Amino acid sequence: MYRIGVVGPSSSIKRILELANEIEQEMEFISYPYTEVEEVKGIVSEYYHQVDFWIFSGYIPYQVAEKILPSNENVVYIFSTESSIYKSFMELAYSQRKLLDRISIDMFPATNVTEGESLQQLKKMVKEFYVKDFDADISSKDLFTFHYDLWKQKKIEGALTCYPTVHEALNKAGVPAFLMSPTRVEIFQTLRIFFEKIRASYYKDTQIGVEKIEVKDFDAIKEKVEKTYEVQYLELKIKETLLQLCENLDGSLVEEGNGRYTIFSSRGAIEREIQKLREKVQYLSLEADAVVSVGIGFGKTVLSAEINAHRALQESKRKEEQEIMIVQDDGTIIESAGQEEELTYAYRTEDKEFLETLKKAKINVKTFKKIDALIKKMGWSNFTTKDLAMNLQMTERNAQRIVAELCDAGLAECIGEESHQNRGRPIKVYCLK
């Protein structure tokens, strides 16, 4: 059973849990209410290891938590649309028994197009409209002052706020105010999609994972040693190290001989222990004084996972440096898994027209996807052949050939040159089309 942490003001958590329990009975929901948004940091830090997923009542607590959480994959916030703004405005008007002409509103800068458009529409409906945009670091006192000062100056007839504490303080001060909150439909839709994502992650987590580990040039190592039992001692050390890894993975080890090993486990266990694998591989490399290649494959069956692992191992063996390669069940390749320079790209496509273009350019899909993934990861608006050569571990001559072929095929173009003070030709600058 998954444990889901629900973070927000008490009133918001109550609404979320009512719907969550209607939709899903097989998950455990744990409430983490707060009064001030600053408390979110402490909640997430203290209970991070006790829950599997997080639901935040809105974008504000989500933004605070995002700075602390290592990943936002297991996190969702209740997504608001223009409906919540109109609903709050009409409820405020209903409470005052009249349509208000002068209002103030505090809100996070529009997180989607419809929110921005709804504000513009609301401005057309009232004569005076005061908006306070804020970030997650603002204090509730500042927001209260914004609304209260306008009220004292008789510039507004009512206020809409995102903060429960500001709403309470305004009401106590005699200011007609209403708390903006998502509609029931918005909460329902967010939760429904999130629960589907959780179920998908469960099936993904339990996929079969296969690790193929090979000490490169093991025959050469055997030839170097003077006594055969030194090789046997080395094999025992390798096996002991990999058995320790199997304990972490709840996996099983198969010794294939001549420096080749296979570990069978689950995708979730392998992904969680990728750093442990890196440590063990580095240790084995030092013990054997050789490069250790690692290929990981994921699949719905043992056969498909093993085929993907074999393909990943072949990719790893082509690398001069020691790298862990992963081939996922959808054909996605991950290079340098577990490192900062990790790169993800696909090696196949179903776009026939695109395939024909690449074929004419004499470039395979994997090479193009790899370049495209690198450019997106690095955030480059343009690049040089030197950039590609350095980051993709290829010669500059090879990079120049690939880029030239991409340009000929209309997939890239030269957009300028970089000139240097020292002698030599200017370096051409390119971009993908």
C-alpha cells in the first residue's frame, strides 16, 4: 500500500481527502496541515522518507517543496483553472448581496494561460481591480496589509485571497473577503490523473530488470598473471562483490564465465540502487585493473529485458571510458546512468518521412536523437562541432562529417561564425532545424 502525504491548510486537506477516499481506497493518506506556508519546508524535510507520494493543496506549497525535494516525479499540486477565480468572485458577491465594482486580489503569477485570461475578463467586469502578485517567500502579513490599506482608503469593496490566514485576518478586521480555492471538479481531475500515474509507476517499478556486467579483455588479464589461482582469487572477489550488490537489489546472480555476469532483479530496485552499482563497478575495475562494462535492460518479460541488457552492454563496450548504459522497454537509451552527464534519447522512431531523410543523410536515428537530446539537456540555442565532439566523446572530424550531412539533409543549418583573436579559421555555429 502506498503512503500519500497531503499538505495544505486544514480546510483544503479536508476537501482533498473527501474526494481522495471516494476515488481510491487502496492507498493510505496522511495529513500534514500547516498554518503558514513556511512550515512546508519542515514538513517535507521531516517526513520525506515516510511517504511515497505528495499531494499539495496548491501551487504555493508545491513551489516551496520543489526546492527541497530531489525530484518532482512523485509530487502533484491541485491545479486551478479560471473556474476557481470566477467561483470565488461570485461567492464574494453573493455574501455581500451585490455585484462588487471594486475588488483586490492576491495570487501567484498565472501558472497557465487560462488563469491570465480569466484575470483580464474579471478586470472588464469591475471598475477598480487591484492585483498583488507574489512569490512563495511573501509573508501573510504583507498580503493582509495590501488588502487592508486599500480597504481603509475606500478603494475596494471586497478582497479575494489565496491564504486562509489572510482571509481570517481580513474578516476579523471587517473587510469582506473570500478565500480562493479550487473547485470540486478541479480537485477530482487532479487526483484522478495522479492516481493513474501512481498505478503506472507501480507496474513500471515491478518490471523485470537485467544487469549484464563484463570485465573487458578478461583473457588478457589471465595471460598477464603468473599463477592460475590468482585468476581464481580475482573471480572470487568479483563474485563476492556482485553478491553483495544482489543483496541490495533482492536479485539473483548468474556467473557466465570469463569475466561475464548477469543479475536478475526488478526495475525499481535497480533504479534505486544505481549509485551502489556504480561504486561496485569502480571497485571491480580497480581490482581487475581493467574497464568493467555494464548494460542494463528493462522489459515486461525476462526475454525482452535480457535482449535490452545485451544491447546496452554492447553500447557500453564501445565506450572508451567506463559507463553504465540502460536500454528501457520503450527503446529509450540512457548513457552515463547515475552521473551528472546522464543523457537520455531514443534509438528508434516511427516517422517514415523522417527516417527517409536520415537515410539519405546516411545518419542513423540513434546518432540524431543523441545530438538532439544533448542540445536540449545543455539548453543550447546553437552549437559548434567542437561542442558535439567534447560532449559525445567523438573526434571533431567525425562531428564535422555528421553536421555536414545533417545540413545537406535540411535537418541543421549554419547560422553564423565564432571569430577568435588568435589565428585560424572562424568556427561555424549551427542549429537543428
